[in-house]
Amino acid sequence: MMLKEEVGMLRQVPLFSGIEPAKLKLLAFTSDRVSYRDGQDLFRQGDEGDAAYVILSGEADIIVDSDAGPITVAHVEPNSIVGEIAILCDVSRTATVRARGPVETLRIRKDHFLRMLREFPEMTIEIVRVLANRLSSTTAELAEAKSNHH
């Protein structure tokens, strides 16, 4: 895929929509394209968080290990970002992300990702929004799982 195409894809990602094309070009250039097959893990809960992933195409499940066994807490679609929590909070992966069918991603290394956040405050605001939404849905899922478990 050409860089121009990749920049076009990044522009579709809400997180990057406010960023000028020249800067997105740099991001695309410094990131790696990684493909996954159905059922493959992008990363596993407990791993060290060394990168964030933008889902370019395909879908994935976010799975959390609980006392009741693995729970799928969310489902990610194209143009979403996963793996940013471990980078921002400097913690190990809080969930496993597993490809549901073939998935194309852009893997953004931790240092590049943090530099982008420093340069683009609007990106930071968007991430806070994503995290807040994710937190409320995860909390709801876990509460439901608990009540079903008893």
C-alpha cells in the first residue's frame, strides 16, 4: 500500500482527523503495517505495552480474563485504536485483543505515539473521550457478568 493511501486511511480514524496530512505522513512512515489471521491475538492481557494499534480493516474482540473465565467486553471495528491504555498508563496490557476474521493494523510504537500526543492536544482530548466511553461500557459489561455469575 502506498503512503498516500495509508494517510487517507489514517484520516478516517477519529483520533487523527484533526491532524494535518504532513504529520500523518510521518506517522504512517514511522509505523508498521501488521496483518493478523482470524483468531490471532494482536496482544495478550498481561503483556508489556509497547505499541498502539489502529485497526485499518477487519474487526477484533477485546477479551478480559475474569474469575468466571474470559469475557468479551467489547468489539472493535475499523478506524478504532486499541492498546493505547498500556502506553498511557505505563501498565501491562489490560486485555487481550483477538482478530475476528482477517485484520489489517497499523502498529504505532510507544515513543511515536507519545510524541504525537505531545504535539497534538486535540488527539489527547479524543483519546480521553475514547477511554471514558470504553470505561463506562466495560464497567457495565463486568456488572452484568457478575450478576449472571451469581
